[in-house]
Amino acid sequence: MARKTNLYDVSKCIACRACQVACKDWNQLPAVIEPFKGNYQTHKDTNGDTYTIVKFIEHEDDPAADVQWNFLKYQCMHCFEPACMDVCPRKCIYINDWGAVLKDYDNCIGCQYCSYACPFHIPKYRKRQDIVTKCTLCYERVEEGLTPACVRTCPTDALQFGDRDELMQYAEERVKFLRVNGFPNATIYGKFELGGLNMLYVLTDSPDKFDLPVDPKVPGQIPFWQNWVQPYLGWLIPLALLGSATSFVTTRILANKHGEHGEGGHE
Amino acid sequence: MQWVPEYRDDINRVERFNAVARITHWGHTVTFILCLFTGLVLFCDGMDWLATIFGGYAGAGLVHRIAAVLLTLFIAFFVLFDFKGIISWVKDLLRFGMNDIIFVMKFPLDFLGLPVKMPPQTRFNGGEKGNSMLTPTCVIFLVLSGYIMWFPAIFPAGLVRVAYPTHDIAMVFATFMVCMHGYLGSFHPGSGESFWGMWKGTVREDWAKHHHPIWYEEAYGEKADAEKE
Amino acid sequence: MTNHFIDMKNTDCALIIGSNTAENHPMSFKWLTEAREKRGAKIINVDPRFTRTSARSDIYAPLRSGTDIAFIGGMMNYILENKLYHEEYLRWFTNATFIVADSYDFNDGLFSGYDLAKRKYDKSQWAFKKTEDDQYEKDMTMEDPRCVLQLMKKHYARYDIDTVCKITGTPKNKFLEVAKAYAATGAPDKVGTILYAMGTTQHTVGTENVRSYAMLQLLLGNIGRAGGGVNALRGESNVQGSTDWALLFHIIPGYINSPEAQKHPDYATFLAKETPKTGFKVNTPKWVASLLKSYWMDDDPEKSYHYLPKRIDGKQYAHIALFEAMYNKEIEGLFIWGSNPIVGGPNANKEQAALANLKWMVAIDLWQTETSEFWSYKAMDRPTDNDVYKIKRPEEIDTEVFFLPACSSYEKDGSISNSGRWMQYRWKAVDPVGESKADLEIAHMLMRRLKKLYEGSTKPQDEPITRLTWDYGDSDHPDINKVARDINGFEIVNGKPGKQLLNFTKLKDDGTTSCAIWIYSGCYPEDTGNPEKDYLARRRDNRDVGYSDVKPIGSYLNWAWCWPINRRIIYNRCSSTPEGQPWDMDRVSIFWDGDAWVGNDIPDFGKNKDPNGPGGRNAFIMRPEEVGCLYSTCNEGPLPEHYEPWESPVKNLLGSQEFNPVVIEWEPDKRGTSDKYPIVGTTYRVTEHWQSGVMTRMQPWLAELVPNVFVELSEQLARAKGIKNGREVIISTTRGDIKAVACVTKRIKPMNIQGQEVHHIGVIWHFGFNGYATGDPANRLTPHIGDGNTLIPEYKAWLCDIRRA
């Protein structure tokens, strides 16, 4: 099945945060009311009951020009090669046939390894259920022919959902348009990052202006752990058991042959 | 068939481990095994049947954490009540020398029950020295990384990220050592007598003389007696 | 709105001033974004704060709150000086050519005819010259020094860029950028739209602010055209409807002046005085007669006119006036219906004190509003000891309060009218919670019980109730379709409702038709027994069909219904040249095909009126002179003039008249001065909360988005006052103090006003003491002073001080 993607065009986003509410509504997540901290942003980061947030970032590079107030919808990026999936000890994270990275919560043990393996630090611990949660790209809606809740509610069509190739084409046109219309640094995010993300961003400026990692990387120890340690090292344990069993047998057989080992040994 | 060497109180016995060391050891044995099995439930596929014993994954997680706290407390107990013992233990480890290397090299043969002539050993033989170094190190890593994973919010993300593989690697090595140690310290005909050293605190004097001649000489031999006097 | 939301996609340039559309009308940005994407339209935002709208605009220019006229005056001056106006449009569709009487004069901030004692103008001095045969005198070359265009030129020549920027605090380059970009829409094939909201209207010069926008639009030829217009973005989903339905005191339904006791002693006098001699409003008698028939079907309008309540001549009954009256114990009882004045009203401390003087109060709302609990201990909480209005303690309050639970829009059927004048039906989704009732049901139940109470009374003073026609069914649940049919109007046959009327052109002044509001006539033109089809507000055809082979412009004529007669863009005669051909083939609204006006919209003009015939170019049919008003008769004068807000940090640079000369000063002693209160304050909303917050602060998900009342201030001011971002501060005015959380931001900068540094702060006002998100109402700071025409309160420009809590 072809990949389906969320596209977020920052140049059309008015940061109304309807997506944030629609997400809570559809997923029936409780409000996490934190006091106002001097920024419109509700939470510093996503949390166990908040799959998506809109970030508000102020920049003033050139005092003569206008201040830049950048908005960014932030949620799971649904990586092509998700680090969370690689590290999950319960193997409860999987990619479905159109590219959504999903979790089987019945098997999640709340260890949070995925949370820390994620280059975007997206999956978050939900204490009340002892699981780690994140955006599901509303797969259950999509499979019924709907679009994700956030996309459905977006008043300015800053969010779009559909075939990744088509949206990629559209994103490229948008970036071309923006580059000649006052945003020379406009760029696509998610095309090559981490080998591709199933969440495309049309940014009006470089990713660092949106608090996105310019070149996201899966933490180095993860592939090492994943490819070498985990598959092979574990065999040491059966090896020890097998060795002990062998010894148990051979020592006793040899003891019969050589006579009582008993008190002496190392004769 | 004989499992553990027979306990012989008709033969003269000498003290090998004091009460604090023994309580700590067995405390750790229980808590480690609890942690190990609950951990395996959480981390391995196909262990679901084990989860049932602990009341499901949530129960296993709870037992894992309780056992981990107890395990930590046993370390504290050992440090508080037998600090001297730790010092002498460390001192003995630092005597790791040629004899120990030869012991370790010859050990596989002994392991399988072949007759080998071993060089004289101190209180802990070469293999035990290795175990004494590796297992506590692994446990310390397990404890530290465990708490970091338990309370990730208060630690830097980089540290948390390292904590997960650390916990796993330490677990594998510790379990490997624990298996070997468990076997050698009980069922192995040669070194099985040391089981009683940890269980009752004493070992057969002749076994001590034979397996740990240097220690025996220093602790109970003529020299030691002379010093006492 | 002269136009509608979808029409924004047709614009070449949108000037958003006095409005934070992105936040408060998010849907508008769907269409503005489309205009930018498909037409390369520019979006300009002029606002004291850099808002989410600014973030999505191409050009942002700051201005000091309350200086819109200076800003727009400067733009008009720029346009007039550089001849960037749309000349043909001006010549034919506006009063630019009219010659003004010699009595008109302007001197040092005042027009001729000012009476200081009454604080009023004699408007007759501003009249147009007329020829002997009672025609307006005109100069089609627009060069006569007494013609409107030349007078305007002279008036606004004083608004040069330097002066303007000294007043508004806008950097000159930014002002020029805005002026240039927007003036470009003066080209005949370009159209610009102005979007405004409460940032424009809620000033002592609110009406004149809007007037100045209208003039700018007329100058550039942007009214009546797709992608243009003066577009009031309403502050609430049905404000348009409530205004149409005369929720204001000075009108009766359909924008007809409400009667005054002395001025309009009887029906005939009323009609004589309120019916102009020319323009479409000559039909006023038909509208009034039908309205009276719809209220009292069994009585003649001559008689039932006397049932209408009359105003005491010249007396004010607007929000501030009502609360002043309550404060002075002139009013005994109050229905507070879907309103929360101790959060949303100006000078909320005083309004709270006023409520305690009532004998009884009925509050009707979805939740227990702050106002419905004004008597509680919670309502007494103040951050400081400063208690200007002596708020009473619960034990000192004798007001009896009743609370009637209302249900939400999802729990009832009925229509609302949006900013674009669309009457849209909403179907009920779920049953009301508990015993809550729809507003209509509550009104209906009340009236039924009142009628029952008065049953059998023969007293003449009871006749307005006993004679009232109230035929909406025999149960407590009213028949909505009957109400809708009443709105549309019908023939009266033998004292009984007859056939539905096609629209208001079928109304009669002899009492043989009934119509509850003439402008909505046509929404239910036929009664075939199938309301889904008959009631046009229920139409949901989302195909944008163009006329013949003309490109469609997003009129969606079969989607819902729009007053008047489903006309989506009013004054659309202006969308064509004087000769009747479209100005721009890309955005054809209506045009003359040789026999009739046809196109993508319903003509706002005689359907078969030849553009070259008599009156064929009189596009503004609702005006007596049938042209657009560059020169008008607002209370403040014929041309908008800049006056400082009532509380201003500086002197008026353009004249010695400091503030609006015609406003009523309710509390002269509460006028803050810049020595004690040097900072300009303004209030506003955020997209996350709704009005006084009753509907949003009670919702955890919305409370989560903006959990506290915050005040935005510049980094410079924060540094000077030792205020840290995210910490609490106290803001004070002469009316009281509030506590808020500081939002120190780069988005607000100190302004250079007449050489001095002026700081600006902004507070969100949605907060009260109930709900998941609570905080002090910012309106405890705002003054009791209103606009010179409408009395809309000045929420947007006042003086304050700020300190760490």
C-alpha cells in the first residue's frame, strides 16, 4: 500500500491549536493544565496525555526587520526507520501498511526506552496506565476513510493528509512559491531526514528556527546495541547454563572414573 | 547422585564468611533472582507464562522495583555493618597475580572434572576474584542505570539514553556470572564445599588447606597463630 | 460585512486593521491564504501588537491603540496627493462630486456648528448645496474647491507622513510600505478588502474609524466588488443577527430608528420623520406597517404603534447608560441573557457594584456565569486593597437572583446570521442537558405565562400584551417554522395569515401584509409544507455555479440564504463600470447584458435599470442621495478627524480638541492622566477563549490552552519595571487593579510618539473566577466611556501602570 502522510505547511498555520484540541477530543485525552509560563505554548513538550502541541518560537535576527514568530505543530514524525521500534524490548511498536508507526499498548511495559531512543523525544510516559504513548496518525480514522482528527479540523488547510508522493510534489511547489515570495530559506523537512519521515513539513525558514534538529540522528549506541549486543550477547546466559550442565555431568562421570574427588580435588 | 558435597561436621571446620557477608549474599541472591525473572518477563518475548506468576506485567514491574530497592538496601547493609570485610575483600582482590592467571588458564579442565594441579590460591581463587570483580561491577551498573530509568525526568536525557543498553548488558554479564557462580559454588564437586562456607559460615579445614592454602596459612596457619599470640 | 468570508479569496490585498482575524476568525484565513496562494495577494496587518495575524501577514505595521483615523487619514492623503484613487468610480458612485454648503467649515479640530454646552453639532450646517429644482449640485470634474473631493484633500493634507507617524508611532518606512501596497488597489482591475473588528469599533471614535475605512475603500473603488468591501468581522457568531434584530436600543428590527416619545407622538409623525424622500428607504412605511402587523395582527398600525415602547427623547439606553442607571438605582430588575458583564462589561468593578443595587436579576446562560454569582465571596476577591467602587459583601446584597439554564447551540434547532449576513440553519445534534432550554423556548415560555397572567385584563396599558399575536404553537416548545414564516412575512387575509410573501418588495403599508423584519423577507418565500425545502436558510448546496459561462466567484447562491434577497455582496452595482461592464473579467459580480443586470450574484439594483438611463449609476440605493458617502453626517462631523483617546499619554498633535467632542463623559473624575498612568493599555481576546470565557473556561481542553490571564509587554518595559517573564504583575488604572501573568515578548516594542517613548501593554479579558481557568477580568481596568454615535465602550485604549506583584 502506498505511504500516507501528514503534511504541515507552516506558512498557512495560524497557531489556533484546533489540532491540539481535536487530538484530545478524538483520543479522549484529559487536559493537562499547566500554569501560563510567559509563552503561548501550553506545554514545553508533548506528554503522556498530549500527543501534539503547537510550539511558539520568537526570533529576532535583524532588529530592523519584523520579529519572527514561528509556529510549529510538533508530534510523532512516523519515521520510515523508527528508532523507537528498534529498541522496544517488547517489540510492541510496528509500522502499518501505509506508514504509521503504531504501538500495541497491551504489550507496552512503560520502560520509556522508545522515548529516549527517539531523535525527537516524542513518545511520552503516561503514569496513570504505566505506558508510553504517542500520536497514532489516527490510523483508525484513516482506515475508515477519514483523515486524522488534526487534519480534519485545521481551518486553513495548513494540515493535509494523503498519498505521500502527491503531497511531496505539492510540498515542493509550495517551497518554490515561498522561496520567491519572501521566504528564501523555505525548505521541506521530512524528505531525507532519518531516511524519510511520514510527516512532511513545509518550513518558511531553516529547521533550527523551528526548534527542529537540522540533521536528526538516531543516538549512536542504538544501532550498536541493536545490531550487535542484543542479538548475540544474550546467548551468554544459555551458554553458562549449558556449560554448567556439561560440567555437572562430566565431573561426575570423571569422578567415577578417577575415584572419589571429594575432599581433595586438584590432586 | 550427589548434588552439593556432603556437610561434614566430623571434620574440623574453619570460618570462611561472617554473618553480615552471608546475609548480604543470600539477600542479593533472592533479590537478584526476583529482578532477573521479573526483568526477563518485561524484556523477553515468550516469557508471558512467567508474567502470570507475578500478576501480569504491571505486577512484574512492581516486584522488579521492590526487589531492586531491597537489593540496594542489602548493599547499604553490607557497607554499614561490615566495612572492614569489604576492605579485606578488596585487598584480597588486589593480590591478583601470576598464580591467579595460571589458575584461570587451567580452570576449564578442572571445570570439566579433569585432574589438574593448581597453584596455591589466596582467600579467593583466580576465578572467584574475577567473579568478585565482575558481578559487583555489573550490579552497580544495574542499580545506577535502573534508578536512572525509573526516574528519567531528573537525569539528563543523554544519560537516560545510555542507561537502557547499560542495564541490559550489565544484566547479561551479571546473569552469566551468577549462573557460573551458582554452579561452581554448589554443585561442582571441587569447589562445592564453598556452598557451606556461605550457608553455615564454615568450610572443612582440609578443603581450605587444599584449595586456598595461602589464605589458610595466613588466617589459621602457624604464622597466624603466632601473630595472635 | 458588505461581502462575505469566502469572498476574501478574491482579493488582491487585505488590510487587516483593528482585527486579529487569524486568532478570532480563523476561518477567514482559509480564504485569505487561498487568495495569497492563487492570486499572490498581499496581507497587511496594522495592530499595536504583533499577533498571530501579523505572523501570517506580508506586511506588519504597529500603531498606537486609538489612532486609526490618523493612520487611515495619512493613507488617504497619500492616495489623494499621488492621485492613486479610482477616478471613474469616485465620479459616479460617490459623493465626491457634490458641492458642500458654505456653512461647512473646519477649524482647529472642530467642524462648524459645535455647541459646547450640549457637546453636539448642528448637522444642518454640513448640508450639500442643492439646485433650485431640489437636485444636488455637483461638479463632475471634481475640481470645485467646495466639492467633497477637494474638501477632503484639504482636510487630509494635514495628515502628512511625518505628522501621522508622530501620532501613531508607526515607523515611517512601515507606514509607506502599507500605504503603497494598499493604494495599488486603486487600479480599476485591482481590489482590496478591509477587515476590521472590535479593535476598530471599541473606541470613543469607533464609528469614525469605520467611516475612515469606508472612505478609503470608496477612494480606491473597492466597495461592491468581489474581493473588496468593508468587512466587519463580528465578535460573536450571531452578532450580525442580533443587530439586524435590533438588540440595540436606537433601532427597531430592520435598521429603522426606534420611536422617541416627544419626537414621534403618533404613527403618522413617526413615518413622516423617518421616511426619506429619495432612495430605497422611501419604503419605510411598508416595513413598519408589516412589522407592527406581525406583532399585533388584529390591530391597525395606527393603533398598535402606541404599543411600542418609546424612548425618552435624547436619552441613552446603551450598555454603559444602563449600568450607570443601575448604579444610580434607577433600574429595579434585569434580565441578563447570555451575557456576563462583570467580566465583559467595561469598568467591571462599577458594573458589579451596580448589580447589587437591583431588586431582582434573572441570569440565563449555559453555565453559572460570574455575573450570576456576583453576590458571592468569590466575586469580592481583589488582588489589592484598591476598592474604588466599594464592592458590597454578600451579606449586604439584597438582590434576588434567578438562574435559568440555557442549552448550547448543538442542543437546539434554529438559524443564526454570520458576519457575511448569511442566515444559516443549524440542526439539533443532541438533546439538551438536564432541564436546560433553548433561548427561543425560554422566551416562548415566558411570553405564554405573561399572556396567561394578563388574560382577561381590560386595562389599556395591558393591551401590548393582551393584544399581542403569539402564534407559535400551543406547547412550551415553539414551532420554529412558524417563527421563520413570521420572519419572512405573509399576506393577511381576513385577519388570518395567508400566502407567504416572495420578498420585501411585496410588502404593503396598508396593513395587509405582516413581516417581522423586512430585510429577512424572502427567506421563506413559499409554504409547501416541507420546511427543509421552503426555509432557504436550510439549503446546503455547496456547488459554486457561475452565471452562464462566467467564471464563478464563490457566491454559492444555493447555500443557505443571505439578506437582502440572497445578495452576497451588497452595493454590487459598483462591480461594473458606470456603463455596466465588469471592471475586471476575472471577478465578475454583476453586469448589464443589454436588458438586465445578470451575473454571479443577485443585483443590488433595479434588475432592468439601464446604466445609461436616469439613476442608472446610483449604486447606493439605501442612501437618500444614492451614492457612497465620502462626506457624511456622523455625530463627530462629515469627515473623520483624529482625536486622542479619552485617556491618552500625549496631546493631540492635530488640534486643541483633545478627545472626541461629542462623547458623553460619564465619570470625568475617573480619567487617568499620563503622569500617574503612563502606559497605554488595551484588551483583546485570544483564539482559545470565547467572549467572557464562560463557554471556554468551563472546558478543560480549552482552559488547558490558555490557563491564566496574561499581559503582554515589551522587553524594554519589563526591564524598566523589573518584571520577569511568567511572573505575576499588578496592573492598575483609576478604576481598579488586576493581577495577571507577565508575557514578556519581542512582539511588542516601545513606540516613539511625538519624540517620547510610550509603552504599550495588552491584557486578555476572558477571565473570571469560575471554571477551570480563572483570573481577574481585565475589564476592571477599562473606563466607562463610549463612542460618540453608538456608545460602544472604549475597551481598547486607556492608561495604566504596571508593577511586580
